[in-house]
Amino acid sequence: MNEIQIGVVGTGQIGVDHIKRITEHCRGARVTAVSSRRRAPAEAAASICGARVEDEFEALLHAPDVDAIVITSPSQFHEEQVLAAIECGKYIFCEKPLAITAEGCRKIVDAEVRAGKRLVQVGFMRRYDKGYRQLKEAIDGGTYGRPLIVHCAHRNIAPHGEFTTEMSITQTAIHEIDITRWLLDDDYVSAQVMFPTQTSNAAEGLRDPQMILLQTARGAVINLEVYVNCKFGYDIQCEVVCENGVLRMAEPSNLTIRSNAMRSVALETDWVLRFIDSYDVELNAWLDGIRRGRIEGASAWDGYVAAVTADALIRSQKSGKTEQIELDQRPLLYLS
Ligand code: NAP
């Protein structure tokens, strides 16, 4: 296949990052067109890579020099944009979430099944992080026996802009919802949220921290602390307790400083730097999938499962009870 020509929809923070990434770190691909809500940011983004600006998403989608679409618009537009791109037969990389409702995700799954081919990859970039990949390899290798418990923590310094108790699930925990299911290769059956002692760091109305419990069909239990006002850094932890060993995810290495009778290592302050390498690997993997005609990253079905799980957790936030997770039958397209 010749150079893959890409259209990018939504030129905000991650849209611009992905444009730079494709331009500087992706082999055999080029951004040829961009579109966004306002013309000026779209022009600024287009100038990074010598692309043109299309005022309308439809024009970008149908352009003959656009083979594949990267969707980095706000989450509420993903559903209609992904559906239109499937209809058009184009490959799609859609930032998470695939859609803001499980119903919307299900519509995308149905459209892809009708198309008869996987066209969509969802932006769950942790699947490409070196630490998580090492964990998965160790679990799949079987040396340590079956995974029994997964301890996770997702801590942010503070939320940007308006942030709600539900967003701790849909924007934050959503990454662990996907990654622990991928690590264990097991579906969730139940979900619960508990609210520990409230931090005084949080804005009024936001319940923080939150403790999440998920149980899988094979019985493993995942506990996840989400603390979005921890103040000290961006801190992602994952430890898998197996029958015959405990596997702790390696953290990215940083300079160790010995000074003032202390040994310290700097932490990242946000996700951009913590997962910077994963995004590069993720987009290259998507492009390789297009070349092979077989997309293998997080699928529309994975996007649907994440949304159903998030819904159950939000129900539990309100009910205070353990909520059951019921998934539709997985279509054959997603079984191989
Ligand atoms: P952002 O900075 O607000 O950027 C969104 C951009 O889309 C803005 O330039 C916005 O333009 C434009 N836009 C608005 N309506 C549009 C439409 N209908 N069609 C096309 N473009 C439109 O947001 P962001 O932080 O980049 O996030 C974008 C998406 O990526 C979100 O879904 C988010 O969840 C996801 N994300 C994923 C990760 C990850 O770790 N995988 C990280 C960050 C973000 P205006 O400024 O003119 O409104």
C-alpha cells in the first residue's frame, strides 16, 4: 500500500498531538486534511504538517486523498462521526470514549458488523504501554498461575475544568476498565463503587476519592482507587496477584536524586508524558493494521464493553450497591 493519507477531525489538545505524532513518528503515513469547529485552530494544526483545512467533516470524510480518519473531536460527536466513516468504508482511529452511551457504542458495533470488517480502533493507548505489556506477557505465560486479584491506583494532581463524580468513571477509571479486562482476558460480571473519607482537596460537589470493585466471570477481583485531587503527581499503579507470584507493573524510569538525606525519583505530572511512547506505538500499530487489512487494537466491541461497565459503576455510585454487568452476545466479528 502507498502512503496512508489521513484526515484528522478535531484539532484540540490530543488532535494536535496526534498530528505531530503522525508527522514525526509514523512510518508511511501523512495527514492530508484536518477539520475542526473553528477555522483558526484548524489552520494552525494544518500548518504543522502541510495539510489543508476542510470546513465540513463530510467533505473531509469523502475526500479522495483521505484513506483513514483520526477522530479527536469532543466525545459527544464520536458516535455520529464514527458511524459516518463506517458508512463510507474508511478506517477509523477514534479517541476514547467510542461514544458517550453504551447504546451509541452498540450502534457502532452493529454498523461495523454490517460492514463485515473491523474498521474501528479505539484509543485505549495503555494496551501499548511497555509496563502493561510486560504484565500481560507474564500473566499469559502462565508461570505464576491464575490471576486472582488486581490492585490499581489512578491518581491525578487535580482535574482540568469542570469535573463531576461520574467523570471519575467515564474519563478516568475508563482506562483501567479497559486495561484490566485486556490483561486478564476476562469479562466483568459486577461493579461497585464506595466513597471513602472525602478529601478536602476536591471542589464542592465532587466525590473524591472513589474505590471501585470489579469482578470478572472467572472470579478475579479488581480494586481501583481513583483519586483525582491527590496533588503530588500523576501516579498509575497496577499489581496483579497470581496464585504463585505477585506481578507489579514497572514504572517509567526517571533520575534518582540523593540529597538532604533523601533518595527521590521524579513522578510525571500528567498523562501526556506518562504515556507518550504508548501513543506512538498505538498509532503505528493502527497504521500497520490498515496495511494488513486487519485492525487488531481495542475494537468497537471493547468500546461497548467499557461503556456498559462504566454505566454499571455509575449506577452503583447512586445505589451504593453492587450492580450486575450484562453484555449482549459478542458478535463473531470480535471473536477472532
Ligand atoms: P479538546 O482540546 O477540547 O479538543 C477537541 C477539539 O475538537 C477542539 O479543537 C474543538 O474545537 C473541536 N471540535 C468541537 N466540536 C467539533 C465537531 N463537531 N467536529 C470536529 N471538531 C470539533 O479535547 P481533547 O482533550 O483533545 O479531547 C478530545 C477527545 O480525545 C475526547 O474524546 C477525549 O476523551 C479524548 N482524549 C483521550 C485521551 C487518552 O488518553 N486516550 C487523552 C485526552 C483526550 P473548539 O475548540 O472550536 O470547540
